[in-house]
Amino acid sequence: EETQEIKKGLAGVVVDYTAVSKVNPESNSLLYRGYPVQELAAEKSFEEVALLLWNGELPSEAELTEFEALERANRALDSNVKAAIDLLPTSCHPMDVCRTAASVIGANHALAEDSSPEANLRKAQELFAAMPAVVAYDQRRRHGLAVVEAREDLGYSANFLWMTFGEEAAPEVVDAFNVSMILYAEHSFNASTFTARVITSTLADLHSAVTGAIGALKGPLHGGANEAVMHTFEEIQSTGVAPQAWLEEALAQKKKIMGFGHRVYKNGDSRVPTMKAALEKMSAHYQRPDLLELYSGLESAMGAAKNIKPNLDYPAGPTYHLMGFDTPTFTPLFVASRITGWTAHIMEQAASNSLIRPLSAYNGVDERHL
Ligand code: CMC
């Protein structure tokens, strides 16, 4: 066996520069293009944050108006995208639907093989506009409900909720949803973003990179955790066991507790306080204090047992549940948001590309001959 230092999971390895976001685990902070994420969540729309991530600066009023018009004009799904979704069984995971839709949208794109900066920005903005329609279309078909067309008079978040549920959401629900989209938008070289950058580094097209990123996000160690958190809550509530007792049993079985822990943050995830505040508002709005009690009970039990803190998926899961989303749809909501960060990184990678191709140390059988 070759003896070399192995950086398993690339932990602690700095792979490249990025100007998109800065994660500082020491100060528990996350900056998008220099702005603290909690300030953006409090003051800005997700559309403004998307432009910030792509362009490096917040938009002027004219730039925002122009982008909002583009976004509203690109919400409808082409018939061939709907046909491709309809070919998938309603029993498949909604993440498979997102992954397939991203691929089909790419295959049908007039600029499919054009990876110029202009074409990539255009593709990113169109995917941003289309992904809510994909998620809503799929959620409604699973329930045998008629598709709800987009409303051009509504902004991104209000329209997303409208297309999914067929009724106008209360302003505080729209606000909480907008906050979640902003918090999920970008997080440096996480697994799915790195996947997108690896694919881009081969000079493959943007839709290939996004399709691969969606695959990486599906797993419960990454985006799939928001769905898994809800399964935990449901299990605890249905068995009626106290959170602390449930946790002791789960840890005794060496289970990973979903929604806790982070590769980068070891003292708490910078996004959690903002998302927890949104969850508190939703618990009050929907009059469901039980979920908050469970949230706190499991959080303090985990703190006492392992001193491990929640990550963003922990408050996001129950928030989406309260809004009425099906549990398997939570990670597709993460996709709709992270399209922005992924595509900002794809454009950054393409602008200063170097093929990403690490090395491995060999530990198979020694050379032998037939
Ligand atoms: N439950 C139980 N133990 C944990 C957890 C957890 N959630 N997280 C870390 N640990 C323990 C782990 O067992 C290990 O203990 P020991 O040293 O005794 O073996 C120690 O903490 C270090 O954990 P690790 O898995 O080596 O650390 P990592 O940096 O590879 O893990 C992680 C990061 C996110 C994969 C892990 O914390 C985890 O599996 N969490 C649950 C899944 C999750 O919530 N993922 C969402 C991540 S953040 C947002 C997102 O991307 O969606």
C-alpha cells in the first residue's frame, strides 16, 4: 500500500478561490458577495439576491425590474418538459423529477452547446424561473390535482406558493419562504456546488453541471437532510416518546441525527438563527406550538448528549411542513434556491477554468502477471 497523506472527503483542503461567498466558521458568519446573509434575508427579495450572486452587486431598480420581467416571462414549462415529467412514476422521489427536468430543459435549449458567459447567464436565469414550476407541477400531479398556471402579478416566492397550493399565501408565509430561499442560495464549495464545478471544469454545458449537482444534493448527508429531519419529527410524534429518550436510543444504534452537525461550522450554523425565527413565526401563524417544542427538545438533548448543533435543514424542514409542502418536496425547494449559487459558481469556474482532476493512492493487489 502506498503511504501518502490522504485527505479523506477532501476535508480541510482548499481547492480554489471564490468570490461568490465567504463562510467563516470562527465568527459563525456567511457573506454573499460581502453581505451578511441575515441582512439580505431581512431586507431583500430572493430575486435581488439571485442577481447579487450572479453579478457580484445588488441590482439597481432598473436592473431588478428587467430581471423580474424576464423571470415572470419564463415560468411556464415547455410541453416536452411536462411530457418528460409525466413519463416518470408518481412514486419516484421528487428530486428525480428535478434532476430529469433540468436535463430535459438543457437538451431542448436553443443555446445547448453555447457556454459563453452571456449564454450561461441566460440559462441560469431561465432555470431559476422554471424550477418552481417543475416542483409545483410535480407536487400537484402526485395528488391528482390540476396544474395551476403562474401568476404574473406575483413575485417569485408568492407565485411559487400559488402554483403549488392554488391559493394566495398570507404575506408572513411569503416572507418566511423568501427567507428560506435566500438562506439556501449559496454556501461555497459544498458537495453539490463542487460537483457542478467538477462537471464545468471538463467544459461540459451548464445544464449538465446543474443536473449533476441535483444528484449530489439528493443525499441525506447534504440537501436530503431537510426531508430526513421531518421524518425524525414524525417518528417522535407518532410514537409519543420524549425527544431525549428517542435520541438516546438513536445514538445507541449509532445513527446520524439528521439536521445536526456540519463539516465546516463546528460551533453552530450561521443561518440557523434566521431560519429558526422564520419557523417561530410559522408556528404562531399556523398555531402549531408542538413542532417548536419538539424542535427545542431535540436540540437541547443533542446538545447535552454530543454537543452538536443544528444546521439550516433543522429549522427549514418543519417550516416547509407547516407551509403545507409534502416532506419529499423539501429538497426540491433547496434545488430551486441553490440554482443561484450553483450557476454563479459554474460561471466563475468557466471564467478561470482548470480541469479538476485529483490523484489517488493505490491500495489494490501488487502488480501480477497472467
Ligand atoms: N449525528 C450524530 N453524530 C454526529 C452527527 C450527527 N448529525 N454529526 C456529526 N456527528 C459525530 C460523528 O459521529 C463523529 O463522531 P465520532 O468522532 O465519535 O465518530 C463526529 O461527530 C464527527 O462527525 P463526521 O461525520 O466525521 O463529520 P463530518 O464533517 O464528516 O460530517 C456531516 C458532517 C454534515 C456529514 C454530519 O454532521 C452529518 O452526517 N450530519 C447529519 C446530516 C445533515 O444534517 N446534513 C446537512 C448538512 S448542512 C446543510 C446541507 O448541506 O444540507
